[in-house]
Amino acid sequence: MKKKNPLTHKITKNIAAQIKKIINGSYQQAALGTIDNSGIPMVTKVIPMSYNNEIYLLISDLSEHTKNLNQNPNASIYFALEETHKIRSNNPRLSLQGVFRKVQLKKDDPKFQMLLNNYNKIETGSKMWGMFTDFNFYVFTEHKKIFVEGFGKAYQENV
């Protein structure tokens, strides 16, 4: 049995609503953390898309982070919100841990086209490069979330 982290609080309905808003696009930057075949972490900027309560990435199979995911699907997504506090470490942020899997769809599949159309709404131009043969959607399955609202205001949930 895992011990509860004494530094975090249970996620309430209000906090869950804030987290959902972040995942739906109310963030300033997002990053993907992967692990290479040597066990060394790598972090890169990404543009996550929330669609039907799932998180998708449209990424190239040629990228290092995608190669890492294909060898080890364990990953983390970090969402940084706008820094409004003078003490930068007191600004809100969200970390999600889980696994990614490649969505096996052909480019002409209606589901791929629907995902691509929705992704293009958050990343203009992706409708063109998303059709390149090396670009695919990856879907995230969340295992843990940690939301830090500020000093002494950390919330955690294991899924």
C-alpha cells in the first residue's frame, strides 16, 4: 500500500475543474518528458490536444522524443501557466505521468482526419504537415497528476 504524500492535498471538484481548463488549453507552455534507451530523461516542447477527454500529440516518428516513446512509453507532460507571481517558483503548474501509445490510423481514415482537423484549430498549419508519412497521433493514458497552485498548495491524484 502506497503512503499518501503529506505535502499534497486531495484533488477537489474546484481543483479538478482548474486542471481540466489547463489541459483544454489554458497554459502558456507544455513539455513532454521521455526516457531514452540509456535511461536518460529528455524534455521537449509539445502542443497537446485535449479531445473527448483524451490527450493527443501529433508528432514525427523521426523525432528523438518519439523514438523514446516507442522504446519506453512511460512519459510525463508538463503544463506551465502564465507566470504572474514575482517569485517564479510560486506560479501554478501541472504535471501528468502516464504512457503514450501510437494511434494506428491511415491518413485517409475519417478518425485521423477528424483528429487532424481539431489539432489544426490549436496549431495552425498542422493540417499540412500532419499528412507527412512520419507524423502520427499518440494518445496519453494518465496514471498520476500533480497540480501545484503555489507554495503549500499542491494536489495529487493517482488514477
